Amino acid sequence: MRSKFDEELLQLNNMLVEMGTMIGKSIERATNAIINHDKKTAKKAIAADRDIDNIEKEIETLCLRLLLRQQPVARDLRLISSALKMITDMERIGDQAADISEIAKSLIGKKYTMNLDNIPLMAEATSKMVIESIDAFVKRDLVLAKKVISDDDVVDELFKKIRSDVIELIQKDPTNGDQAIDYIMIAKYFERIGDHATNIAEWVVFAITGKHVSSRKLIKED
């Protein structure tokens, strides 16, 4: 019985990694669509959201099967319940990558009025947080989970820089307002992705320690 349970836990890990890879690819595609005015890549990121939704349902089904059939206790129960929480945040990351790609589509053919250097930096930082949070779950790595939580500060600082750039852009020329709104929305979606990655890491901490505390408290404890 335990052998079968361990096999299904390994399957759960593999499916989470697969889902993480998918959302990481969506973030990359969304970013490339913005930077390169690439409509085809934007459409791929949007279409991938359906696949992300499907694998979320598959993982949810596996978790519920483990809970009902295997009746796990203590640590195993925490792992499965944490995975159920994690996939909700992961699915929302897929949604936000698709939302970024929708904005990218609307910007195709338009001359950008602002330097976009901080956008790929945000994308890289959030994608790294997502991958490392899932890696922390698979490896049961508490240190890595806490690192992801602290890395959210990097994303927040980049958002503040972009917000300042947008304000400056509007002040220089109010006619840039529409595109400025697009920039701030893109940055806001990336910030939310960072927040969801932080949530995932917090559930990893819970899976390992049995304690679910806010990221602020975790950082203070360190």
C-alpha cells in the first residue's frame, strides 16, 4: 500500500514540475511577444492557458484520489493539501501570462514610447521564483522556499521603477496615457505573478514544517 502511495506522490511531483514548466514557458512567451512585437508568440501563450487549466484539473483529481483512497496522515496530508493550494496559484499565473499576451497583441505595430528594459527583468525574476518554488516543494527544501519569498522584494522594486517611469512618461506627454496604462498593467501582472510564487513558497514551508505564516514573519524569523 505504501509503495503505491509513494508512486502516486512521485507522479504528483512530476505533474507539478510539468505544470511549472508550462507556466514558465508562458511567461517567457508573453515577454517575447511584448519585446519583439510578436503576435504569433502572444497567441501561443494565450492558447497555452487552456493546457494549464487542464493539468490543474488532473493534479486536483490525483490529490483528491490520494486523500480519499490512501487516507494520508500528518506530513503526507500536508504535502497533498499544499499541492492543492499551490495549483490554484499556478493556474492564476497562467491566466496572468495570458493577460500580458493579450496586451502585447494590442501593442503590435505601435511604436513604444517607453524604455522596456525592466519588463524582461521582471519576467526573469518572476519566472525564477515560480520554478524555484516548485523545486523547493519537490526537494522539500525549506531554505529555497524562504529564498523565493525574499526574492519577491526584487519584483516589487522593479514594479516601483516601472511605475515611476510611467508617471514620468505621462508628465512629459499626456497623449501617451493609453500606452502608459498598458505598461503599468503589464508590470502589475508580473507583480501578481511574483505574489503567487510567494504564496506557493509559503505552502511549501507549510508542507515541510506544518506552519503557515506570512512572508513578512518568515523574513523576520530569519
